[in-house]
Amino acid sequence: MINNHIENLSNYFKNKKVVIAYSGGLDSTVLLEFAMQNAKEVHAITVKSSLVPQDEQDFAVEYLEARNIQFKVLQLDPLQHPKVVNNDERRCYYCKKLIFESIIEESKNFKPDIIIEGSNTTDLSDYRPGLDAIKELKVNSPFLEFQISKSEIRGLAQILSLDIAEKPATTCLATRIPYGHMITEGKLEKIEAAEKIIKDAIPVSVLRVRDHGEIARIEVSAEDFEKFFDIQIRNSIKENLKELGFSYITLDISGYKQGSMNINIEGVENN
């Protein structure tokens, strides 16, 4: 199966001028590498905004510079858009539409044959209204077209000898805020700072700090629970997060679950 994916992706890019929406994540990095190896011309566009963790933005730019790839950084402020700030269940749709309309407009300078992004079949198992915007705008999603999952993308990354083959998935910071609660710059900064405090204190494979007002609900994988048992580390995390403005610091015993903020949406499975 992996060999079929390699052949399909290689042929997909052959002799094409490509613009890739590049986030610095595993999915878009694997697409970028296939494009670099097979396309006629490749331009990357990466987005800088308050919804994207700073370390992810930095990684994306550093990776593109290291590979000598032509790229453009788009400065966007989704918080200028009321439908994003109001944070209803379609927030991701409004945000993705804003982002990809901007990418499409910027792409006119390059006159590409295709504009691509990295959604994959594993994303279909979660509530992802942003995919509707991507389809409406006719942005190409090769991993969806060839039915490639996240685990298969990791396999492709290993074959490509990419250092980030095991890089955890990262979502925008707005996914840490419950629907119906307004998104503000202050909340995003607090969440990002909280996650940095925890990552600096202990190595975790995946991390989300969900902002429930006074409560910080920490999600990590079950195998990382024991890393919080050290009382000094735990107290340090607690005190630092309280300084950020959280009154109660909790570790979710259910463990990390993709899309855990979506459990009350009709049609979304609650495991």
C-alpha cells in the first residue's frame, strides 16, 4: 500500500507548478517533500497568526529556509472577524475560509497548476467543518484523494527519512476554548504559555490545555500520566499556571482525545 501511495503522490506532482499551504506539521511536510522531488516548481505559503503556536510558526519558517524553498509568510488576524471570535460550532469553517481565500489570492503571483493542503482520511473521523471551506474553494487535498491516513503519512515520512516522522499533531489554539466562549488574544496567549510551561517541565508526547474559564484541563496521553506524579514538578506546574490566571488545574483522567471539545455536537461520537 505504501508503495502505491509513493507512486501516486510522485505522479501527482510531476511537471506541475505547485503552491502548498505549509504549516510545519507532519502532513504538509510530507506533501512538501514529494512536491520538491517531483514538481516543476514549488512555492510554500505559511500563515502567521495568533491562533498558531509560536514554536510551530518558527519551525515552519526555519524548515523552509533550511530547504531553500521559495515561500511567503502571510500575516493574518482571524480575531478581526466576528464569526471567528464568537466561536460557534462552525468557527473552523470561517477561519479556514479566511486563511485559504488569502492563500488563493497570494498564489495568483505564482500562477500555480494546483494549490494543495495536508488533510488526510484520519481527519474525517473528527468534526472538521474547515474541510467544507477547503472543498468549496477547490483547494486540493492529495492525502484525501488517495485515501491516505495519518499512520500511513508517518510511514511515508520514515521512508523519506524525515526527522519529524513522529512529530505529534498540533491544532490551532482556538480548539482549546469551548464553543460559545469568545476567543480573545489574552486567552490564546494564556493557553500557549500554559502549554509551554508543561512542555518545559516534562516531556509529553501530546498535550492540550483546554481553557474552561477558571479551570485548566490538561490532556496528555495515558502513558504520560505518571510524569505528573512527582510532587515538585506537579506543584511547579500548578503554581505557574495559577500565575497565568487559572484557579484550578486538572489532569483529565480520560487522557488526550482528538476533538474532545466536539463531544456535544450532534453526530459526533463521545467515547
